[in-house]
Amino acid sequence: MKGIATIIAVAALLTACSSSGVLRIAGQGSFAVGGTVLTDTAGRKYHGDHAYVFYQKPAGARPYPLVFAHGVGQFSKTWESTPDGREGFQNIFLRRGYAVYLVDQPRRGNAGRGTESVTITPAFDEEVWFNRFRIGVWPEYFDGVQFSRDPDALEQFFRQMTPTLGTVDFDVYSDAYAALFDSIGPAVFVTHSQGGPVGWQTLLKTKNIRGIVSFEPGGGIPFPEGQVPEEGRVLTLSRKTEGVEIPMTVFMEYTKVPIVVYYGDNLPETDERPELYEWTRRLHLMRRWAEMLNRLGGDVTVIHLPEAGLHGNTHFPMSDLNNADVAELMAKWLHDKGLD
């Protein structure tokens, strides 16, 4: 009887742990992937330009892991705990049964061993990013914005920014991500901001991307030669154009997997504040991109979150105050596309 009582007690404990939200991790670890090796004239080696990956696999994981790519000036912290201390997409999707792979792209964060000489100088630009990331117009927050007004949250947000240790090189980034997908097998790519163009390029370098979820992508949007819309030819604040031309045969690769794109709130329809309107133009451009691909047999959905009933989101929907609702929207898309 004592043995049976023990078994019942253990079962009750496990049930309690599950209902109280305790995570059961079947495996976790970290590794470097991709990169290159330099050799000097004396034959000495230097390993660099790899990505750093931290992964967790829950018990009974779903078939397709989620690979998370951060954006400009960020690293994998984007997907971890939110600036105000709540669970981010890392834990939210672990609880939903997905294995998660959080990546620091080459020359960023834990993957800072780049292959170029670089000098880092402090840039006093935090107020600029406050605006460009659509938290508000410094020092005022937008009305109804889904970002905590606790000063400690803003302190944490600014401290999750990190420099790029070398030049921006999307080939280097996408090579490393492609090596990751080739290593782990079929998975879903979840990208953010500058990670958007990384995702578009990575798709062309591996056969293991089963779908792409892109939060507020910016830059490097591929269009068939001669078919870049006007919005894609305008110079951005970074003095670059958003659209890039590729052969139609290559463009057709984007019709082969389901893709969903999300943009948040506070997107003005006038260019009085260019740092805000830039995101409006990107939303319009991505809608043109989706229309073009869907006419060719693709499966691309562009969602403006306010139109889906989610209001006040910044450039970081994955860590906003309503990130659980954003995750629910993403989880439904994954289910609808057979990726769960």
C-alpha cells in the first residue's frame, strides 16, 4: 500500500506542476554553428563569424522546432524575458510544446568573435531608437502603447542593445543560419526586424525551413527583376532601398513555404515623422510582396495587428505587454499551416 500511495503522490505532484505552469525540459544546451577559419602566414588559426545557439526541448516536443532570429542592435535577449520581467516567446512557446533555438547571429552578442578589425565607440542614440521602435516620441509614450511605463523596464530595454562587431553582412548571417537548419533538420524560422532579410536569404540556402514568421521585417525584400514597387525604391533613413531584385526563378522559392508577416501599431499615413512613416511604407511594401507571391501560387499573409484586434504594439510585439495575445495569434497560424 505504501508503494501505491507513493505512486499516487508522485502523480498528483506531476499534475500540480503541469497545472501551475512548471516547465519540463527534456534537453537543453548551446553550440556554435557556421563560421569560417582564418590562417595567418605562420599557419595559426582563428575561428570566427559563427552563430551562437542556445536551445531547449520540452518533454514531448512538437515535430517542428522554432528558430528565433533577432533584429538590429539586438541579440537573443529579444526572445527571452521581457524588459518588464514577464515571460517572452522563449518560454511561451516552450509551454506550448515547441523546441526553441535562440540564436545570436555572427558578430553579435555571444557570437562576437568576428573576422574583421573593429572599433566600438559609444553612440548616444537611445532616444532615437525609442522613436524608431515606436514606443513613443521621446520622451513621451504613445497613448495606449503596449510597453511598460515603469522606468526600470525602459532601463532594461536599453541595456539589451548590443553592438555589431564588424560590418553588416547578410551573407555571413544567412550562411550561419542555413548551417543551423542543415544541422537540426526541418523547423520554422521566426525573425524580427533586420532578421527579416536574413530570413529571406536563408530560405535560399537550406531545404529545412518549413515556414517563416516575420515580425516587422525591414530591408532586403526580394522582388523579381524589374518589378520592385515604388515603395521599395525609396531611400530609407539608413540611405538604402528596401527592395532588391532577383531572378524570377529564385523569387519562386518564396512560394514554396507558408509565410506570415506582422506589423504593430502607431503607423502614421503621413511622413511628418519619417522614422515612424518608414514602418508604414514597409507594411505597404510587404502587402505588395504578398500579393505578387500569392498570384504565383504562394501562401503569404500580412497582418496589421490593430486590424486583428491588437492595439498599441511597438516594434517588439514579442515582448510587449500583450505578447501572450500576439503569441496566440502566431500559434493559430502555425496550427492552420500544419506546423504544430
